[in-house]
Amino acid sequence: MSQESSPRPESALPEGRELVLKVIPMPADTNGNGDIFGGWVMAQVDLAGSVLPARYVRGRMATVAVNQFIFKQPVRVGDILSFYAHVTRIGNTSITVQVEVFAERFRAQGQYVKVTEASLTYVAIDDDGRPRPIPREGLPPAG
């Protein structure tokens, strides 16, 4: 089949986003169908999503909301997953992050397919677990 007649996957990696995590799922991460558990992917997205807010929060934080989570394609054993993130909103105590996940299929190196996208909100917390203001001095720009 020629490239022109085959469907074109969402293959362009995002510009203006930071690569925050790369991981390869293994057989122990699969469900009964042989695909990677959605919960495993969600956990990796939560880790990836926390990287940028940590630069702003400068201390403890907690995930307070998964605003949106879309599974676009299955993830397979051996895929090289790349997680890209960017901050979309900075509030007084919370930060919202968009995460996009691209799979580089084991047998198709150099070709990327967007498999997941999500929006998560993290809140800065004090030592007692209560929300605290995000320091404003020296903040990197959002967006």
C-alpha cells in the first residue's frame, strides 16, 4: 500500500512543549487483551504532568483534578512513549498542565502516533496538606 492511500496518523511531535518523560511499557503492564492498562498510562501521565508545576510550586504539591483524559490509540508493549507537557494556567494555589503522549512503535522507529492527551490540575500544599500560595517571584511564563 502506498503512503498516499494509507491513513495518516497524528505523527507530528508538538512544538512549544517540553519533553518531560520517556518510558517503555513492559509485559507486566498489560491487561487481558494484551494492551497496556489505561491505569498504568494514567499514572505515567500524572508523573509527567507534575514535572513542570514542581518548578513553580517549590515544595509539596498534590494532584487535585484530572480535568480531561482521552485515550486516542492503544499503547503496546515495547512502544517508546514520549510525554510532552505545558502549563496552561497558574492560579493562586493551583497549576493546570496539558500532557500529550506520543508512541514510537517498536517496529516503526521514527514514526509517532498520539496515543493520549490529558489535562491535570495540581495544588501547592503546606506540611499539613493544606493549600498554600504559589510563590510569584521568579515564575517562568505559563503557556
